[in-house]
Amino acid sequence: MHITTSGGGETPYAFGLYHNARGQRLSIYFGNGTNAAYTYDPNTFRETQLVIMRSADVMQNLNYWYDPVSNITIHKDGSQRALFFDNSIILPEQHFTYSALYRLIRATGRKKTASATWGATASNIWEFVRLYVHQNISNRMRIQQRRRPDGQSVMPECPRVLLATGRFAR
């Protein structure tokens, strides 16, 4: 796969795309010198790891854990380091909790501030807790986000309607 540059020349975008017998992507090489390698669970065929490298440098090392119905429960980035800020440790991972009906009810992790441009430092990364409250069986949902588990709120509760397309109505 090539892209045409403004000067009229062609630059390779992606090449060396390999799949296993199940059709799952094993690796891909990009024109900018990065490559991605995928690992799957041999019993469930779910993706368990994605490693993105440039030369010998690991850019991302994403690891996934699932519940029995294939919902992601833990997502960790092994290429990022833990940060320390305000007497707490901020780990490079996210945790997801689901209801008995397998609907997402809680997500925790770390997030960059809106003003952060590049790089993870203790001053531009913070821990968050996002709660999802579903109303009965309808698609109505209330989302509340807190900056840290101590309850400091950074986003007011906002009732939103989840559409069949998977997007929220505004």
C-alpha cells in the first residue's frame, strides 16, 4: 500500500502484512519504520498483546485481559512507566467493571490533561474514575467522571442517550 505525496512521488504506507490461518493479523510493517506484532490467546482467539516498535525501541506494549463473555476487564501499557503525583501512584492501566447484564458500569485509569501535547509527566497525567449508570433496560445513561478515586469531580453528571449506532445523542 502506497500513498502519493504532494510532490507526486509514492511513499510506502504499509507492507509486510501477515495473518494466521484464522485470518487474524500477526504483524504489519509501516513506511515510517514502525511495525506492529499481535498475540492471541490460543483457546479463545482473543487478542492478548499488541507491541508497536520502531527499530529496537518499544513504542507501545498493550496487554488485554477479558471476562468470560469477551469484555475487556484490564488494559495495561507495558511501555509506559508508573507516575507519582500528589502522594499517589498512577499506573499505566485501565480497569473495567460490568453489570450482571454485561453493561459497562465503571472504568478507571489515567488520562492526559487537555493542555498536554506530548509525553507523560506527573503534572499532565491524572487518575480518573468514570461511572456509567444505566436506567432500566433503556438506552438512557448517566455518566459521571471523577478526577481521582477520592471523589474530586471534574465532569458533572450528564444524561445522554446512546443511539443504536453506538454514538451519543447531543
